[in-house]
Amino acid sequence: MLKTLYIRDAFKCGEDSEVELIGWVRSKRRHGKLVFLDLRDSTGIIQIAVKQGIADSETFMKALDVGLESAVKVRGKIKRDARAPGGVELHCNHIEVFGPSLDGFPIRKGVGLKFLLDNRHLHLRSPKVAMIMKIRANLMDIARRWLRENGFIEVNCPTFITAAVEGGATLFKLDYFGRTAYLTQSVQFYQEAAIYSLEKVYSLQPSFRAELSRTRRHLTEFWHLEVEMAYADLYDIMKVIEELVYAIVSNLSKESEVELKALDKVVKPEMAEPPYPRIKYAEALQILQSKNVNINWGDDFGADEERILSKEFEKPFFVTHYPKEAKAFYHMPDPNDPSVCLNTDLLAPGGYGEIVGGGQRIHDYNLLLERIRENGLNVEDYRWYIDLRKYGSVPHSGFGLGIERMLWWLLQLPHIRSACLFPRTPTRVYP
Ligand code: NSS
């Protein structure tokens, strides 16, 4: 019995090896008595040559008739041929079409972007999409590995919640057996509870934002890598961010080398080598105002401001000490100037903007109560969170990194949705 190989392994076979491959027919061309099929599986694409005379007439007719994206099993001999893509082709003597395409495959050259998104379930078969997904998988794996190696413990937090972490405006509301609940914007508060037993924790799970902004960088559902650390101040956590981002970029450049090359993307360790420039909000504001951006003290930076600001940098850079009114209530006020907080955003250079947000949390019971009240929030909604400050509270800090934002920057994608298997945006919940 012939062993069925992955296409990647067929390329390594010796001349005239008899092999069997399983895959999908990506394209088909006829030159007289010769039919070429491009066969695709998860590992690569190989040219299948079906020649009348070498293949029997039934096999030749099947090759001629087979619809694009049919699932087939092919058998034949491996031949080196400089004209074939990758220098190898299969001279086929048998085809079995076991998953025929019942219709013409709708994804063709020249179809528009909306059509591709409406048919994302089929567009996923494109090798380009597959490569982005492989890079994404590597990125998540590298991040997890680094965190584990550095003593962080993975925790999994709930998605149904009852009060906002990042402001009420972007909460997705839902009916939870007659009471109101929301989808989480961030698992930070649960992690803050977890540090009192595990000290250094992280999670990798979806966050949700009912954000109507139609920018190139906003999703309504995104994968959020969040980290929380006991006994850490703002500068300790910035160091963790810097080292984690560097580990991701430098390892990805090696572990995804093949895919990056095939996509014609350049990811190099130098792009993210620490230390990263650090500026305060006040300086960032000056830069923006010097470029005639209409922005005042107290305003948070939006996509436009961050695009302009980040074009001034060549490496990721930290912006710290935002005015407290621009940020959520839990941020620690700076003891030297309580009008700003000990927070940080990490912005990707070249127009991309924020990929990480975090900082030091308020760990004092009374100060937290005061800030909740100042923000006009209901103390009862945050009872368990406040409770954490009653028993052995310690200084602590953390951050959240958007997986798709990171990919968007590293792969210089035109839109963040290309980093998702099935993107969720204000106008898209199907497929
Ligand atoms: O709102 S954040 O800046 N911060 C938090 O949620 C903190 N509670 C995280 C923490 O400290 N544990 O979001 C963090 C990151 C941000 O830098 C982006 O990279 C990503 O989450 N993010 C998004 N990605 C895609 N789409 C949207 N809408 C989005 N919002 C945030």
C-alpha cells in the first residue's frame, strides 16, 4: 500500500518515487494532451501533470472534468522539472475525486473585497490567508511560551460580566436570565483577584467592544493577551511589555520565516529591540500640536492622533502619564502629580499606533472608592473589586496586548480584519 504524504514531504522524495497525495484542486490548465492541476493541502502546493498516454484515458478525463476546489486523491511518480513551481511535479497515473465541487468555486481573481468577506468561509482556502493564520498561531504560541518561562501562570476568566472595565460606552449588553449582563472588555479585574493567589498571571481570550468606529484597527471581538503582576510598578510592567514584545518579534522572525518570506513581509528582531523610547502624554501632545492637530490636554488619543504621532518613531514607543480624565478609573494617580496617572500605552511605529495598554493599578482602598465616585460610577457594581483592597492589598500592574493589532502592525496589513479567521466588526457578524 502506498503511504499518503503531505505535499511538503513529496518535495523531499527522490526521483521516480511512487507517492499518493490528498488535497484540493486549486487551479487547472490544459495544454493539448496535458492537464496541469495545482494541488493544495495545509503544507503546500504541488503541480500535478496528467498526460494522455501516461495516465489511462479515464484518469485523463477525470483531470479534465474535475471542478476547482474538489477534494482528490492522486497517485503517481515524483519528477524534478525546473519548469514546475518549486522544481518538482507529480506525473499522475490515477485520480480519485472523493469530494467533488458541486458548483463553480465562487472565489475567483478579480472579485471585490466585500465578496471575499461575505465568503470568508471559502476565502480561507487562499494560501495567503492560511499563511497569516499560521503566523498568528506562532505568535500566540511564542507569547505563551515566554510568559510561562518567565513564571506567569495562565488563568481563564469569565466572559459574562456585570460592570465595565474600560467605560460603559463600549459594553455589549445582553439578557442573562432576566438580569442585565455584558460581554467582557478585558479580564483585568479577575486577574487582579488572581494575583493574590498566583502573583503573576496571564490570559489569552476574546474581549468585546461595542465600538462603532470604522477604522482600520478596530474589531468588536478581538483576542486579548492580558498580564497582571503583584509587587510591580509602572516601570516594572513596562519592562515586561518590552521584553515580551521583543520575544514575540524576534522569535516570530525565525519561527515563521517561511510564511513571512512567501508573503513578502519583513519581520526582523531589530524592529523591536529594547529599549523603547519613552515619552509622556504632555510631550506627545506637544508633538501633535506642533503638527497642527486640534487636540487639548485631557483628550485621549484616537486613531488619527496615534497615526500622526507614531509616524515620528521607528521602533515601538511608550507614552505614559495620561491625564486621569482620559483613562479608566482604576489607574494609579502619579503621587508627584495626581492629575496624571501611572499608565502606559505602547504604540507601534509608522502610523500603526496602540498595540498595548496598561499600567499601575490603585491598590489603596479609600483612593479606589474616591476614584469610582469621581467617575460617577456605582460603588455597588464594583463591590468585589474594591474588596480586594481590604485584605493584604499590594502594589500591582498589568497590561493588555491586542493579538490582531500586533499582527496588523508586524504584517503591515491594510486592515486589522485580515488578521482574523472570521472578523467581527460593526458591520460584520456573518459568516
Ligand atoms: O483598552 S485597552 O487599552 N486596555 C485594557 O483593556 C486593559 N484593561 C488591559 C489590561 O491592562 N489588562 O486595550 C488593550 C489592548 C489595546 O492596546 C489594543 O491592542 C487592544 O487591546 N484593543 C483592540 N484591538 C482590536 N479592536 C479593538 N476594538 C480593541 N480595543 C482594544
